[in-house]
Amino acid sequence: MTTIIATHEVENGEHWAKAWHKGPGSRHELMASIGVTARTFRDPQNPNLVGLIFEVSDMAKFQALMQSAEGGQAMKEDGVKVETLRLVNEFTP
């Protein structure tokens, strides 16, 4: 299992958060389809700055989703400013 921290800016933090509400069609459901769980965060001082902690069992599947048309469409619909996306993987020294 790999833990990833992702941060990025979005056009509208409220809109982005709604996409992550659990239930049918949510981003949680999309991630679960490849065995990934996610925890979501928003900066209380800047609600358009968001973060996620992903628990990823298969990095190849995660990377494929992130680079797929489906993943790109989800980010576009959610208002993700892709140029601000940063991913940090956990490591053991």
C-alpha cells in the first residue's frame, strides 16, 4: 500500500467538495473502482486550496486513471487547476 498526499487549487471549493460527497457517482466511488481510498481536506483560510490523502494498492492503476480521459474529465468537471497539482508519495528512509 502506498500513501500519497495530493494538493491543488480549484476554481470553486464548494463545487469540488460536492463531487467528493460519498455516494453514487462520487469521486470516492471512482477511486474505489481501482481500489483507492481517499480522505479530503480544504484550507479554512482559502477554500479553493484542497488536498487529499490517497491509499493506493496498485500504483499502475492509479497512474493510468490519473492520465486517462476519464480522470481528466473528472478533474475538469471538478474545476481542478491541473498546473497546481502536486503529488507526494510516502517513503521509508
